[in-house]
Amino acid sequence: MAVLLDTKCLVCKKSSDIFNVLKESELEKIDCNKASIIYKPGEIIFKQGAPANYFVCVTSGLVKLYIEHVNSRNLIVGLTRPINYIFEPGPFVDHHHHVTAVACEETSACLIDEKVMKQLIKTNTEFANEFIKKISLQSVSLFNRISSCTQKHVYGRVADTLLYLYPGIYNTNPFLLSLTRQDLADLSGMTKESLIRVLKKFKDDNIINIEGNKLEIINRNNLEEIARKG
Amino acid sequence: MAVLLDTKCLVCKKSSDIFNVLKESELEKIDCNKASIIYKPGEIIFKQGAPANYFVCVTSGLVKLYIEHVNSRNLIVGLTRPINYIFEPGPFVDHHHHVTAVACEETSACLIDEKVMKQLIKTNTEFANEFIKKISLQSVSLFNRISSCTQKHVYGRVADTLLYLYPGIYNTNPFLLSLTRQDLADLSGMTKESLIRVLKKFKDDNIINIEGNKLEIINRNNLEEIARKG
DNA sequence: CGCGAGCTTGACGTTGTTCAACTAGAGTGG
DNA sequence: CCACTCTAGTTGAACAACGTCAAGCTCGCG
């Protein structure tokens, strides 16, 4: 299912804010207690409900995090691009995962022993502080998501999704989607049929251009307007 | 608008887990940098978008936290009962509030200088750890809320709301609601008309009994079943 | 007694889902 | 190299869920 890699944490330190506050000796401690793994698109990194024994740090690729719901569709609560931890409340609550993480592209990730991370939080207050900041940022993004999915109509929700994708997840325009239509629907809290109809409307209105997986945002202002009005 | 109180933090330490890890000297520091205030029902404690210069600890009463949305209804993302901090991501992100907090009953709260709290987080690792735990718990509850509001039909959502209210917010059965029908609707992500219709259905089906503000949960199993099925 | 806020009910319309059929492209095996 | 199957994407029609609007009710309070 997965292939082992061998990279040093020092490499990540350079591109991730949360690692910056760690000393070299602390990074080495992580180095000794981690596994680097490559996942193929569609492979599960961890599953909602399963025990959470380690923290996951995405080092390349793209990961979707979604809440599974029996007899119903999934809801994507976030996408994680490297280099970033997957900030999941589970390890601090009941040691179980509360979302499922799946690779959308070929993805490499480091699995770091929970004990080591918790130890670092207890000994390095700067690190704890950065950690709290990151969790807080995630809460804000959850607020936005909740607010979008419960208060806005399909057009506003898709607009929110597109604005979330570029910039942030994809950083060229036009960009090549590695997410399926179903993923986009799960991100917007609707069925894929509805999503497709909205995208078509946006294309007809010259707000975006989409052909296959190539998506271009033509009129960003218009999208923001739609997102605001709901 | 509000009346000053004078109580010591030592009193709160006895009933709140997060205070337990603080030394007396640390509690005294909070004592010197806080304001105790009484709010009447309906009064705003802080407002979404306003600067967040202090942390709020609810010491009696009931507080609702909601996301405001222009030209649309509000969404209650949580209720806070004493003794508990209002865990808001704002202070760690952009120093602005991301929700509005309003007293539902006569409520007393301590406003604690942001700097003091952040200082404690940096110096007392146990406290930081408890803090992370609390934020994580809140994330989990946000996941539940998001999942309920986007995936379930009105009946499932109201069932979730009732199960959230008792036990947890109200701890007798039957209990006297201090929330209005509109509040219940905002908690369930629907209009008050829809909420009322669902409550009536539940009453007709002998799942609950409701007369005015007196609400009794008669068949909890049935409610859980409905919440599960959506 | 009259007013107003919160609550309740019914009729109606809109939004978005469901279901089913169809298309296009990629992978497989004869 | 061509049928085949399988998956992702697309489209249309019918339907259900829920919101909107409007009217009437109840109860506490001046």
C-alpha cells in the first residue's frame, strides 16, 4: 500500500512555520520517531473512528479531510497542502480520529509518534503556542465552512469553494484540478449534479472557464460578490 | 449596562478543570487583571468582528455563541455554561472575535486581560496543554454541528439539538427553557416555523412533551434513533 | 383594556435532491 | 485492433423538503 521514504526533518523546518521554533535536538527526536510514507491517489491515510496514535505531517501532494456519514454523502472539512500538520482534535480528546484523510494526488507524509509531539508541546512553550495558533486558524476555517454550508445557496457555496481553491490550494490560474466533481460537491455540501449545474452556469456567465479538469477563474470580483450575497 | 462583581478566582478553581493546574500565585495574577460583570438576558458580551482584547470566563448563567450573517439568520455554534472559558479562536488568529456572545439568562462573567492569559500559556505548560484540550473538544463539537446541519433533515437536526440540551445545558428533566424558539431554530440551522412544526410532530409522537417553556424528553432512545437516521 | 413580543398554523413557492438515461474516455482481454 | 466494461461526468424531468409569507393566537405588562 505504501512506500517508505527517508528524509530529514531539517528539510521541513525551512518551509513550515510551526517547525521553526524547534531546536535541532528536538527535530532529531522527531526524526527518530517518525515514518515517511508515500500514498497513491485515493489511498486512506487514516480513517474516522480509528485510533489516533500519531500525528501526520504532509510533505508533498494534497490531502482531503472529510467527515463520513452513514447512508449519506461525505463532507470535506479541509484540504491540506505541504508542508503542514493535519490538525485533528482527536489526539487531545479521545485518541480517535474524527475525520478521514485521503490522498488526492501522489502524497508523501511523515507519521510522528503522538508521545513525541505531546512531549514537545509540554517542554517547548513556543511550540505549544504555535500549535494553539494553528488549531485556532482551523477553527476559524470551520466557522467559515459552517456558515457557508448552512446559510448560503448553491451558487454562494460553490463560489466559496472556488475562492478557497485559488489561491491557497492551487496557485496558478488556470489550474489543473486533482479533485473530482464529487470532491468539489463534498467541499460545497451538495450533490455532484447540483455542483455541475452551478459550474455550468458560472461558465455560461463568463465567470469561470472549465474544460475537463482545467479550471480558470475569469472574474474573481464577480465570484466574491456571489459568495457575499449567498 | 453591566454591574461589577467582586469574587476571587480561587472560588472558580474548585469547579473548573482548566483552572486546576494553576498555582495560587498565578490565580492571583488573574485576579488583579480581570473585571467581573453581570449581564442581563439579551445583552451582548462581545460582538463578531470587534477587537478581542480579553478572554471571557462565564461564572454563572448561560451564554449563546453565534455566527452572524448579513441578510440571513444567525447560526448558534455553541452554548457556554459556567464555569468555562469561551474558547474563541480570535485572540490567536487576528485579535478579532469570530462569533457574537449574548447572555440568554442573567449571566456573570470575568473578563481577563489577553496578555495575562497568553503569558500563563507560555509559562505553564500544563495550562497550555489543558487549553489545547479544550480547543480540541470545541473542534469536535464543531465537526458534529457541521455534520448535523449539512447532512441531516429537520427532524434529525432538532433531535441533535434536544440531545445537546439535555443533559449538558439543562440538567433536570423536564426543564425550563431559557432559549427562545428562534434560538432553538438558530441552533438547528432552520427557520423557527420549521422548528415549531418538528417539535409539534415530536409531541404528537410522544417523544417529548412541551408546554410553553417547559420541555420534557419522554423517549430518549427514539430521539437518538432519529438523530442517527437523520 | 390594549399593546407588543414571541409563538403557532396554513397555503404556497422555490431550491435542490433524486432518479434515470446518456456520453466520453480509460483500461482490459480476446 | 476492436468490442467490453467501468468510472466520471453531464443532462433532464419529477418530486420532496423546507423556507416564505401572511394571518391569527397567547400572554405578560403598562
